[in-house]
Amino acid sequence: MTRLLLASLAALLLAGCQSALFGVVNARQPAGDTVAHRDIAFDGALSLDVYAPKGATKAPVVVFFYGGSWKSGKRQWYRWVGESLAARGIVVVIPDYRTWPKAKLDGFMDDAAHATAWAKANAARYGGNPARLFVMGHSAGAHIASLLATDKAWLNRVGMQPRDLAGFIGLAGPYDFLPLTNRSFIDMFGSTPQAQARSQPVNFVDGDEPPALILQGDADTTVKAANAVSLAQRYQARGEPVTLRLYPGVTHMSILFALGPSKDKAPVLDDVAHFVGAPLL
């Protein structure tokens, strides 16, 4: 992406025009040799979209959780993420999940667990391999994915465990962000230290996690790089396989946009493809 386009996208984001922002990004996504399966119900009123390479067979599967401060987001905005990853040989599942104030921690984590269980049960129908199932997210979505990979309680609710995952991929995620001062976050995660501790992925790394790829920009002023470093250190202390990539000059949103056709700032797409075992281009 050009600097002018990035500046324009940043202006739309600051103005709160997320729908317009992702409309621009989706419009710039080149047509690829992929197949989209949209509006698939998976848990009550919730739906998901699946993007798959044409003719996929036993491809790696990624469940991608979008960000939005646990307060906003729509799976349709992230069509470009699904198509971009599918073009690299990955079956991609992008689910919606309930957001605050309609849902708090237990609500959106329960939705995420059910989406992951759906992906495991249905991956083969779309050319995916359920034994190569990864959870991935950006920002708040990375937080959700990391809790699935570290806190057994969430996947246990759907008959799974973190070790059923082939790996976790986090982009610019908050993993170690206490104390809470924002009122909406206190309502979302709890007002007591004990309640808030449940929201912190670093508290649950116990040596029984799947491998992790933690990606972070060092110019991110929304979610500080200390979160990524802290989570990586917990994995290392437990002897768990973890790769930490700190991209110089990359911001909170540019790390996300690097999943698309742009590689101006960071090789995010290549790093993800390599981690899940998809072919490099």
C-alpha cells in the first residue's frame, strides 16, 4: 500500500468509519483462485464465513478472530483477510462473536470456543485438515485466540483442549494488560482482581499449550509491544515452542493490513504461511 493510502485508511479509522475503511481494503483485494462459503450458522444466531483454496485437500485451517476492542466488528469486513490467506493454501474460518455490552468475557469466549469446535468438525468439508487447526486474531481477536490456546476452561466447554490446536497466531494482541482503568473494560472483565485475572492469557501458560507465533509492531501505540514480549517469555519459561517477531516501524493497523497484498512494512503473510505449513510464494 502507498503511504497516501495508509494515511487515508488511518483517517477513516480515527473518524470511526470502520465500515468505509474495510470497504476500501476489500475493494483493493485482487481476485484470487479461492472459494467463499458465506453466512454459515454455527451457534444460535451467530454465523461465519469460510474461504478455501480451489481444490484444497488437507490444507491447514485457521480460525481468524477480528479485533475491535471487544466492542465492534463484522466478519464481512475481513473478506480480504480470508481471501488473502486462502490464496496461500489455507482454509480460513472467520466467525462473528457477541461483543460488549451484549456480552462480556464469558459470552464472547464461549462464542469463540464454539466457532473453533465447528471448524474442527467441519474443516474436511472445505478441504481442510482438522489435525492442522490454528486459532489466530488481531488485537482483541488475538486476545480471544490466545485465551483459547492457554486457558483450558474455554475449549473444555466444547469437548476440546488447547492441545487439539496445531498452534496460536497473535497479531498485536493484549495479553498482559492489568490494571484496568477503562470503565467499559472493568464491566467487561470484572471489578475484582480475581475476576480480572481470568482475562489475562499470561496467567494460564502452564506448559500444555500448542506452539505460538506472536507478531507485533514496535511502533504500536494502541497495544504496547510489552504484551507480546510478556507472553513470549511465559512460553519460554515453560519450555513451550514460541516465535516472537517484532517488526520495526509497524503500527497497530499496519500489521493487520500486511495480511493483504501489501508487504511494505512487514512479512506478516509469509510468517503466518510458514508457521502453518502453507507453501511460500
